[in-house]
Amino acid sequence: MPVYDKFFSSVAKSIKASEIREILAIIRERKDVISLAGGIPDPQTFPREELAEFAKKMIIEMGNQALQYSETKGILEVREMLSHFLLESRGISVDAENIIITTGSQQGLDLIARTFLDPGDIVITENPSYLAALGAFKIRGARLVGIKIDKQGMRTDLLEETVKKLVNEGKKIKFIYTIPVGQNPAGTTMPPDRKKHLIEIANKYDLLVIEDDPYSYFIYDETVDITPLKAYDEEDRVIYMSTISKILAPGLRIGWLACPSGVTRKLELIKQYMDLHTPTLNQFIVAEAIRTGLVSQHAHKLSPFYKKKRDTMLKAIKDYFPENVWYTEPVGGFFVFVYVNKKGFDTGKLLYKAIDKYKVAYVPGKSFHTDGTGENSMRLSFSYPPPDLIEEGIRRIAELIKNE
């Protein structure tokens, strides 16, 4: 039998498992464990009947197209539908020719990394930031520089200081990656002045901005400004990305990039060698969901549904957690991020004790940080469990914090 290690690429040899995926695999069969780990939608929200009708209709009426190969950057009619949807829902004006339909937002991140990053290039992100995005950038050899957050998201004053310092040192910054609304993992949302400041910094220092926006289609506080960065983008520096995963169903695996015209073709060419195109039938299903108004109507229903769960988690944290805990209060998204101010408290080392002894799971926060910190942090998701289990899960984590 061959020694397979010698055949692996340097990337394959160095790659590490996704911490979230590993945790979900461990607890999948543990029915006695309350999982506040995975940020997965509640299956109750899936519009099964409508999607089944759309799928049947597309196959019967448009089967010759829906079951066939299609254009790499997406079916033109679907991209036109998305162009209209982005204008109506997010105030983003983008021509259909500059929209690329991806196989989930994760492919969008991979496409961006492959297109723009060489080993040693710098990517600036929030700290903490989305684990899968950090992984996509690291695989390309990027150096990650994190900017601290507060309860209003990325501190753009620190961002400007950092960019200025790196530029003066002659470092090559490729782009700023940010989730300005309902950030993952922190749940924070940037106010308009910070969004505008971020765009000003990108303009001043000639940088691209990658705006990841999976959660702003349903929000828990209607007074909060959720204007996208792309709406402030007068120099065409922002690549806007989103997904249907949190709005309809993640199994459809449909995301999109709204691109500056100068980069669309390069992204399209690289996607050609990744998967030829995103599944044609799924594109037609999503287009029909947009055309009939299902996406907008369904997103409107999600806000009160998940708000109840968020409120349950925040109340339980206030009731059960000790005072030495700092946590975010999200206006969107699926997550509360927690820092435990207790010497030696390491959420990674305590995870298996949490699962085995306290029968509760979370995601350790260190992997979300770009600088190796965050041992004392954890991400808690309220999206999947029912409210009674959310409260009980928080009570158990409070016991872990107090006792360990």
C-alpha cells in the first residue's frame, strides 16, 4: 500500500479541519446534548411546499434548460432577477452582467481568494471574524490582520491606524473583508458613520472591500440602519456577496457576487475551472422564489421567529451568567459572542467536558481570531434549538463558567 502522505500538496498537508464541522459531527448522535454550536437555520422555517412546487414547475415547463449545463456566471434570466432583487431589497444597483451566481457563499469566498491572493498578501478582517472566510484566505497563503470590534462592529479608527502603518512599512494589502450587518461570530452591526469611514479608508489607500451580507434580509430591530457598504461605494471598490442559505434553505447552495465590472471576467474564468457552473435547476428555483415574492415574504417572517430565540438567549445570559462575562447583543444574525474574564478559562480545552459533563455544546472562539487570542471566548448560536432548550443550554454553560 502506498505511503499517501508523500503525494499530498503542501496545502493538503497543512490544512486543518473546520472546528465547527468537527463539533457537529461529534454531537450529531448525542441526543442528550443541547447544541448552541452550529449556526444552522431552524428547519421549521424551510418553505418546503413552495420550493417543491417551484422545482416541479421548473422541471416540467423548463426542463430542457433547467436540467442542462448553463453559463458559468449564472443563467442570464436569473442574474437579471437578482439584479432587480438587490436594487429593491438592498438599494444596490448592479448590472446583471456583473453578477456571478456561486455554489453557496463559501464558493464566493474561495473565488475571491483564488482571484486576488498570493502568498504573503495581507487581508484585513474584523477580529474575531467568520471562521470559513479566514480558512479560505489562509489556504491561499494570506497573512491575516485583525481589527478589534466593539458592540458596534469593527473599530474603523483602529482600521485606519493599522492600514496607515502597514502601507508605510511597504506591505501589500489586497482587501478588507467585513460582515457589517449581523456579523459572524459576534452579531454586531456597524453604524453608518463607520461604514462611510471604512469606504473612505479604502478610497484613500486604494484597497478593495469584500462585503459579506448573509443576514441583513431579516433583522430584529427595525430602527437599526442596515445600509450596505456597497451603497456608499462611489469608486466601485466593493465586491458584495450574499446567499439564499439563511433566507430560504442552505441545501439549495445558491449565493452571489455583485462585482465591479473590472473584476467580473477574472472571477468568471476561475470559476470555470472549479465547477463549470452553479446547479442550473437550483438557480431557476431561486429565481422563481424571487419572482413570486416568496423570498421577501419569507424573510419578513424570519425576523420575529428568530428574534424570539435571540431574546430568550439574551435573557438567559442576563439571568444565569456571572458578572465576569462580556457578550454581544445582536440586532441580526444567529450568534452571541462571549468573552469570559476568568484567568485560565480556555473554552477549547473545556469543550469536551462541556459536552460530556454538562451536556451542552458551543464553538470555542479562538479559531475566529486572527492573532491567536480568544481562548476565553465562545460563539453561541440561537438559530436551531427551541426557546426552552436555549434557556437550559445557557444555564448549563453558566454552570460550566462558574465551576471550571
